[in-house]
Amino acid sequence: MKKPKLIALDSILLSEDKDSAMFYSELEIDTLARTLWGEARGEGTQGMEAVASTILNRVKVAQEEGKFWWGNNIIQICQKPYQFSCWNRSDPNFRKLQFVDENDLYFATAKRIASRAVIDYLEDKTCGATHYHAAGIMPYWARGEQPTVIIGSHIFYNLI
């Protein structure tokens, strides 16, 4: 009897199995939407779109480089430890984002934005930003860096 072959989720996209590709796409949309909700629901549509663009810009860098330390696809990048605080178990949003659904207006908005982002139908208003932070803090990585844009209470940077 043969052992089952384990494959990475990225490989599913290359397969002819449309159900698997559809499942993966829905998982990407859901993960991205939860990240947008957890990180920027108070920033409105523009703020959530800007965070989505930052994540997509990281995906683009990873594709150009072949691999990158923050992950190589939307799911890996969103859930990379300490990159998007809403996924940190110690963050108050972590538990909330596990249970939010489309009955929440902000999550429904985040889901629509994520759907557009996944099909590459989202204008990047961050000027290629790969990082951002809230205006009230100054992380070590932002010291001496020039912001690309400020949207709402988030400051965006292209650090690549």
C-alpha cells in the first residue's frame, strides 16, 4: 500500500483540480479579509484597501525574488508571526477575528476588498508600500525611513 503524498497548498494552484483551486482561493480571500478586518476596520474602505495593497506588494516581492522571509503567498504573509499583529495570539483582535462573519458590516467590506485584491483588481494607493504602522507609534524599522503615503492613521513605507 502506498503512502499518501502530501502536497503544499501552492501546488494545488498548478493542478487541474478546479475544486481545490477554488477552495484555496476562498481560503486566501478569507485570510486576507480577516487580516484587513483585524488591522484596519477602523480605517474605512481606503484604509483596508491600503493594507491589502501592502500584502499584495509583499507577494509581488516574494514572486520576483523567488522566496522571501515574510512568506510567498497571501496566507503565509498574513499569518507570518509578528507581521500583522491581529494574528498574534496575544493581540485582543486574534480571538475576535476567529469568530467574525459577514453579519459584521466591516468584515463584509473587508471580504469584498479581499475578493478584488485576489483577482488583482485593486489599485495600489500606497506607492508600492511593503510596510506600515499606526501613526501613534514608531517601530525601529521605520526610523530614518521616508513614508510613501499616509492613509488615515496608518503610515506606509516601501522598504525594498
